[in-house]
Amino acid sequence: MRVRAALPAVLAAAALLPGCGSSMGRVKGRVTCGGKPFFPATLTFSPVPEKDGALEAGAPAWGVADEDGRYVLTTKRPGDGVTAGKHRVTINVEYPDRVPCRGYQKAQIVVEVKPGDNEIDLRLDDYEKK
């Protein structure tokens, strides 16, 4: 009898653990331009709605590229993860006229975040308008 009473509590606790029944993913990666680290830059991953016309697909996540171009995304608090699914990536820099890669600003960068650990490297040369 006690086992039955404890089972719902155990299942609820397991669902709250990262990676256990969660539709969240942890995202880290590196941003490069011409093979060199791209920094300082702020990255925003905005969930893309599954259906056209849907207003919101989840909270956006953001991160800051360090001197090596590496970033880790967060939604509300460090390490909390990112909503799984497709995300539109926006990269902002303080002085865009000083950046050698320019075409990425107008490109539609869309990536897929899967539940669990994700390493998403962004080579901005791949998104330049030729």
C-alpha cells in the first residue's frame, strides 16, 4: 500500500530532473568567422512556432560568446536549458561595422535543439550572402 502512495511522488520528482522526461536541451557551442573566434557577441535562440500564426513557442534563450567564441545558453538561470525544437538564431554585436562576416545578419539561421546535451557550432561564413 505504501509503495502505491509513494509512486506518484517518485514519478513527479523524476520528471523534474534535467534530461528525464523533459523537453529541454542544454546548448553550448562556438561561433567563428573565417575560422577565428567571433566575439564579443550576444546570441539569442528564439523558438520557432510549430504552426504558422502561433504566437509563442517558448521562452528565448541567450548566451554571450567569450574570447574563444564559446557560448552557453540560458533561459532564466544558468544551466536551466533551452526549449527543445527549432530556433531562429540572432547574433548581436556592439560594433557591426568592425565585423568581417556580414551576410549572417540577413541570413535566416535556424537550428534544431534536441532534449539533452547539444553542441551547436555556428560558422558565420556558412551564412554569408555570396
